[in-house]
Amino acid sequence: MNTQINVTQWYDDYGEAVFTYILMMVKDYQQAEDLTQETFIKAYRKHHTFSHKSSMKTWLFSIAQNTSKDYLRKKSPLRNYLSLTLNEQDVAPLPHQLMEMNEQEIVLFRALQSLKPNYRQVIILRKLKEFSTKETAEVLGWSESKVKSTLLRGLKELKNILIEGGFEYEAIIR
């Protein structure tokens, strides 16, 4: 019973952040909902393995990252191509989300979607979710130096995309 309360609290505390992270990784709203649910089910089933060496947030994001990676790995190249060409609405935010986003957030969302997955992951975790370098390394299973170098390359690429789109990088990335 106590475990059930903890899982509910985990979802209350981190559910939206985990969902948005997964959504930015898989680019499909419905799939992100499913993968978020799967993440918390895995956390519930594996709660006894949580060793408290990292924060609960870091542990949950590690599960979310692995769940997303497994989904993307299983997705065939043909299916991936078709989802990009036939289901453009899955890549874009839903209409109600667009209404809640300001122009800069929309530009940033679209620019992030065009980045390589490694760049997107590290930028989302470090800059949008405000994880430390160490926490990001734990979530991604990377060294801290890989996080730092990938972040620098990713931000450079993001800056180029935004500038090519006619936007001021500094106005969007705070």
C-alpha cells in the first residue's frame, strides 16, 4: 500500500516532466502517453531496485530514456520514414498545446525536433529540464565529459538552425 502511494506521488511530482521529455524524443503524442505510462509501470515493478544513489527524478528519467530508446530501436526504418512523411501532425504540438505556447516556444520546439537524437536529449535534460551534468550523465548512461561535449555541439547546431530560420538565438535560449 505504501508503495502504491509512492508511485502515485512520483507520478504527481514527475509525470508531466517525464511525458514532455518522452514526447520530444519520440515526436508522437499518443505514443508518448503510452511510453510515460510504461515508464511508471516499470518504476513500480522495479521500485525495490532503486538504491537512492541518485535522485528519484534521475532514476525515473533513466527509465523514461531507456523506454524511449527501446521504442525507437524497435520502430522499423520504413515505419519511421512513413511516420515522418504521413503523420506530420504527430511531430507538431497538438492545437490546444499550440494555444498555450508562445511563438518562441514553438520555434524552439520545431528546432529541437530537427536535431540529432543525442543533441536533442542532452539539450532537453540540461537546458529545459535543468538536470545537472552529473544527473544527465546518469540518465543517459554517458560520461560527464560526453554530456558536456555533446551539449556544446548540440547548442551550436541549435543556434545555427535558429539563425537560419531568422531568429535570434539569445532571445530563444535563456
